[in-house]
Amino acid sequence: MAASEGYSPTKEMVNAMVQSSERLEGAASLLAMLEDKAGDEQITASELSAVRCIVETCAADLDAAWARA
């Protein structure tokens, strides 16, 4: 799709990509914190769930944006 001449992604697609990128950076930061914590303390299910929710939300937003493209 992106290789087509004159193709331009929709505003919704661009927004979904930018927002997902920002959220995934946050998830990566949380994972780094959890890696540090794992050396000394136990990681809780709710901490892992927070990262999973971020990733699932990004995937759903990107899927929805591509589906409407």
C-alpha cells in the first residue's frame, strides 16, 4: 500500500502510529524498571499486567487504523 505512487497515510493512521510509539516507549521504560527490580524484589502480576495492557492497546489501535485505511 505504501509503495503506491501518490499514497498518503490517513491522519488517523499517523496518529495511531505516533501514539503507539509513545506508549511503547513508556512500556519499554516500565520493563527496564522491572528488570532492575527483579534483581532485588519480586515482580507482581499487576506490574506485568500494566505493560501487557499498553502493548495490547497499541496493537488494537494500530489494527483499527489499518482496517479503516
